[in-house]
Amino acid sequence: MLFQNGKLLVRQLESKDNFLLAKWLSDPLVLKYYEGRDNPFDLEKVNKKFYQHEIGVYRCIVEFDNIEIGYIQFYRLDHEERKLYEYVDIPDVIYGMDQFIGETNYWNRGIGTLLVKSMVAFLVEQKQADRVVMDPQTWNERAIRCYEKCGFERVKLLPKNELHEGEYRDCWLIEYH
């Protein structure tokens, strides 16, 4: 277990979780916001993307009230990301994170806000992060509202930053500092 905050628990990804990821990442409702509806995952694709060892990427499962409901990952920004986000000359410890709630009946219940606030606290307290960044697509207003409730601020527009459903989409660089 990485951390727990009330009914919320975040633990490291285990090999048995590949079935959960395949279930969530083949659901069009989830794919609309994460990866794209034109990019569903089966077990083979999940195993390739989520179980290749990448140094410094921590992949985790989110549980709420002992039920696995989502995924979160965090990582210290590498040189390329620092360059893209214009943090090259900033000596701060900067972490990025990405997440989704795969069980859609847990959407709109405040769990995403609890998850983001809890992960930011973990990164600041346990990993000594000075900043935490994300880059949500600009049209994903629900996620952006959640992140702003958690103390993130829009820093910069990243034009055509992410391929999603066949087109490159604009994203916001958002930052908790």
C-alpha cells in the first residue's frame, strides 16, 4: 500500500490487475476521456503498456471502500518533459501524474477530488515534490474543475499536444505549486 485516506487506498499495480485495466480501457465511457474510444485495450495491449518496466514510473490501483475503482500513475519529470513544459532552468522537484476512475458508477461522487488531493499530499510529503503537473485536454472541463478544486492552476496552453480519437488536441499544462 502506498497510502490510505479514509476509504481511499492507493496501492502498487499487481500482475492480476491487468484484467481490471482491460475492462476499464475497453469501456467507451472511460475511453472518451482516457486513451480515446478508437483505442480500446485488450489484455495483450494492457500488458504491453502497463507492465513494461519504466524507471521512475509508479503505476497504482485506486481502491475505494475495498473495491478497485481506478488507476493512477506518477513520475518525476524527465529532461524531455521539463523541456516541453519549460521547466529546464527550474531546479524544483517536479512530478507528473495521470489518473482515471474506471468504474463509472463512482464518477461524480467526489472520489476524484479526494484521490487527486491525496496523491498531491503524498508527492509533497513523501517524494518532496515542489510542483505537481498534469496536462488534461482543454475540452475535459469536468476533470479541470476537479483539479482546480485541488489547488492546480492553468499555467500554459499546449497546442496539439495529445493524439486523441484521430486528432491532436490542445491541452492545458496545470500545476500545483
